[in-house]
Amino acid sequence: MKRDYYEVLGVGKGATQEEIKRAYRRLARQYHPDVNSGDRAAADKFKEINEAYQVLSNEEKRSAYDRFGHAAFDQRSGGGAGNWGQDFDPFGDFTGFGDIFDMFFGTGSRTTRRGRRQAQRTKGSDISLEVTLDFEEAAFGVEKEVRFERDEICPECGGIGGSSKKSCPHCGGSGEVRHTQTSFFGSIVTARPCTYCGGRGWIPSDTCSTCRGTGKVRKKQNLKVKIPAGVDTGYRLRVNGEGEASPNGGPPGDLYLYLKVKPHPVLKRKGRDLWCEFELSYPQLVLGDEVEVPTLTGSEMVRVPPGTESESVLRLKGRGLPDPQTGARGDQLIKLRLSVPRRLSAEHRELLEKLWEIERSSSSGKGEATGRRGNGNGTIFGRLKEAFTHPEG
């Protein structure tokens, strides 16, 4: 059984048209299918609200309803109201899609939304380039010239594509094309950007000879870009506004530089730190020495303390690479290794054998076995190498 229309809208029988309209808008906003997607009860409620409003918002229909109730619109009961209430438009009180938009979102209107849609300009496409740097360029920073092509606004027509503009014949200058679709709840109007004019609302009156109507021309560019110190392979650098021109008057895209850094012949990079390996002789490790090692700024003398073991690491604070964002520097680390000569002169052999005898005598004096290290590679120097590669604890 149908509920009383006044009860459906929550108003009294003496309500004014403004009160009825206000009550309807509040309930329609609450139970609209777009707000309650998939809710069958809300859909039924929305239909009931629209049916009640269709009758009470019309003075003639309302008068018949007040006299005969629902029977006024029931053909089976012979109501004198004819087929009122049949095939009603739930949005009949509103002049178009703009009014529906206004009902749900407050201040929208067809003119306002159209202007806002046309004001939304599309950003131009971005451009990506790969730039290769020498290790020193990446370490200290560099100003690099890059070459590329991009679309720019045609200087002849200013991006119009012709000498002047004229209203688009497909959308009538609105920049949008409307489609009406009939559904269970009535007619639903949707608007989409006009594909003929690209949503601009206008087309060129003629064709520009320079850009052939596209409004853009392809140009080669030479651009100097400042690359910060400390960058590494895979670092991405963005240059704002140096990409492709917008297709409809919006801002240009951006230029992205993807960096690739060549390796250094000696130094190895690990984050902000630099590593290198340096071979020293047995006397240099035992007695200590001052050696010349490569750094980013050239060769540098580094002191090796006496009694240094093979595989030890020396650290030069702050001699590494800077962080591109903060500028904080890493260190340079030098790994020391025992250098083992493959060929010995007679004098070298004599001295090493003498040293080995001293070492063996010293070990024997401590009551240690003398043959434990004699199984190296069959030579005195081989046993010496094993002694310093695997020192006793």
C-alpha cells in the first residue's frame, strides 16, 4: 500500500511549494542512487520520493490528490486525473544537468562548470634523456650541454593553428558534447569533452602554413644543465618546464635526465665512500712506510704504521664523494695487501732464507714445532708468505 505523499516528503498538508521543494531536495540528495550504489532499498525510496514530489509540486495534481488521494491517479479505479503520475520524469522540475549538479554540489551551474572545464589545461608531455658522465664530472659536479628535440608553440599562429579562431560546429563552442540516456530513474545527462575541438570550444578558421594547423612545431634544443656533485648511475634530474608544449594552452612538460657514470680506473665507489687496494712488501708492512696512493684530487702520501697486517684498511676522512642533496662527504678507504714477488734475485733469496732461519729459531726457542709451516709451496718464500698470511694468534 502506498504511503501518503506528504508523509513521504515529511511535510504537512499546508506546506508551501518552497517547503515541498526544499524537503524533496534534501531527501533526493540523501537517497540518490549515485550516493547509495547497489542499495536497492535506497533506490526504491528515491523512486517513492520522486513520485510524491511529481504530484505535490504541481498545483492541479496536488488538488486532485487532496480530494481523492492515490485513487486520483489509478486508472483502474476510474480516477478523473487520467494518467497523471505515469511516465513521470524524476528530474522534471530541473531545467537540465546543471540544476541537478547544483542540487547535489551546491553552487555548480552549466555556465560555471563549462568555464571551469575549459580552464583546465593539459600539461605537455615530459621528455626523458640519458646523459653519460665521466667519473670526475659526477664527483665534482658539472654544467653539461644536452641536445634534444621538442614540440613548441608555433611562432606564426601562436598555437591556434590558423590566423584566427571560430566556434566549434560540433559542440557550439561549449567544449563538451552531451549525451542523454534513459534509465529506470529517468533521463540522465552526461557531458564529455568534444573530440573534434579537443574540449577547447573553438577550431582555427584556416590552416597555418608553418605548423599545418597543429599549433606546434618541432625544434632542436641545446640546453645547459647544472649537475650536482656526487651523483651516481641511476640518478634522475628534473628540469621544470623544458618538456613538450601543451596541446591546449596549458603548461609545458618537464625534462628528465637519467644519469650514467663511467667507472674510475682505480677507485671503486660504494655509496659515498671510495675504495682502492694497495700492495706492499713484507718489510713495508713490518717496518712501516709512507706510500703514495691515488685520490680524487691526485696522488697523496699516506703513512703505513709499523706492524700493519695484510688486509688492513686505512681511512682518509672526508675524502670520498659528497651527497648530492646534503653535501655531506664520505671517506676514502685503502685496503693493504701483502705483495708476493714471483721471481727472486740471489740476494733477495739469501736474505729471505736468513730471515726464515731467524724466525724458525725464534719459534723453536719457544718450544713450537718447526715443520708446521714447512708444507707451503716447497720454497722458503712460500713458507714466509704463509706465515704472514695466517699469523699465529
